[in-house]
Amino acid sequence: MSGSRREGAPIRVGFQRSTPPFSYATAAPDERFEPIGYSVDVARMTLSKVFGGAHATPPWEAVEVTSATREALLAEGRIDIECGSTTITRERLTRCAFSRPIFRTSHRIAVKPGALAAASAVKVVGIRGSTSQAALESSGGVGFPYTFVGVDSIGAARDAFLADPGIGAMVADEVILRSLLGGGETRSGASLLDVRLGGECYGFMMRRRDREFLRAVDAALEQVLTSDEYPEILSAWFVDSLPGLGFGLGMDMGDGTFMNRNSWN
């Protein structure tokens, strides 16, 4: 159904390695890439409906992508769809197609103890060119002077935040930030600032020419997001303990902050 997928060939689905609870892998990088997460479960249910019916499991090949590589891999035909935590933006819509939203969120800043008391500007690490960077820079001020330090992936941002004493803060999607840093408080003692920056929706990313595939994914997603199983998926990834990570987010998924069902229409 997709533009470059051969009949009978596996569906090549792009996932990121370090974006829990949306998609992440607990195995070592040199082992087989087998992602798990909210987006993985929703994608599997959706593609099962698209290619084989409600209870079928289609041929599936998980392909590791990053924020820097996902669009190129899609354009080159090395993946058929990217399913993770990619924000639907007007700029991306000029190059790619998106499904209906699968999640709504905002950005937060994690700050190390004492960072805001420093005399110099706080170095805030985040993904270069991301919507997190845009939300930070368009916020009109976050209450302290800062300089943005851009890196290529969320994993690199996390590593810099935890390992580099010169980095005082990190900006990212709130849910991913909570997950990467072990919940609200982190082993480095960092905490989340109260302010939320921006608001955005995630969607599955496809090629614009694959119009039939896009329509089929949207129709299947509507069924998934209104199914009896969907609340169980939300609870598994946003409330309960996350597999392989040893903690749960314990989030209130009914407060309207993260799940804006009006944006799905």
C-alpha cells in the first residue's frame, strides 16, 4: 500500500531508541533493535488493522531512527512510516504527511540543584532544531538567563545533562524528560520547573505521495484511539512501571493536559 513497499515485504517502521515511554529499547545497542512503548503498541495495532485485520500481525521490521535521520530515511524509502514522538508542524507538512494526532504534550525544563543561582547564564541542552528549542526561544523568557546548547538526539542531550557539569538544564518534551530522568526527581538531583512551554501534537510520519496509506492509517487510528484496549495502553505506559526502567510516571491522563481529544478530529 505504501509507495515503496513491495507486496509481501515487511513494513519498515522507524522508531527511536531513547524516547520512553513512546519508543525505547532496553537491549544494548549492539543487540537486535526491538523497541517497546506507547507508540510501538499503537503502531502495531494500527498497522494490523491496515494490513491484516483487527487480530492479524503484519510483517514488521523495526528500523532505528533519530531526530536527525528520520525524515531522510523516510524520503529515501528505507522506512515506510515513522512512529514515535514526532511533532506535527507546518514546516514538516511541506515535506511529509502526518496521521491524525496520537498524543498531545508540551515542553518542560529540568534544572540541576544550584544551577539557577550561578552568576553566568545557564547552559540548557536540547535537540538542535527541535520544537523544544523553538518553544524555549519563543517563550519570552523562562525566569533566568540561558544559552542553548544544541545536540543531535535526545539521548545525546540526556548524556550531556547527566555527565557534563557545565550543563545546568535540559529542555525536552515533558513526558520524555520525566522518563529519561527517572520521573520527577533524578539521580542527579534535578527537578522540573513548573512552567510548561508551548503545546503540540505527535503523529505518525509518512511520505506525502503515499496518500492511500495515509488514509488507511488514519481510519485505523480512529478505531484504535476509541477502542476498549486504548485506556489500558495509556495506563501501561504513562501510569504503571515502565519495563526495563524500574519506575513509572504515575501521570494523571485525565486532566486534559496530555490527551486533548478535540485535537484528534
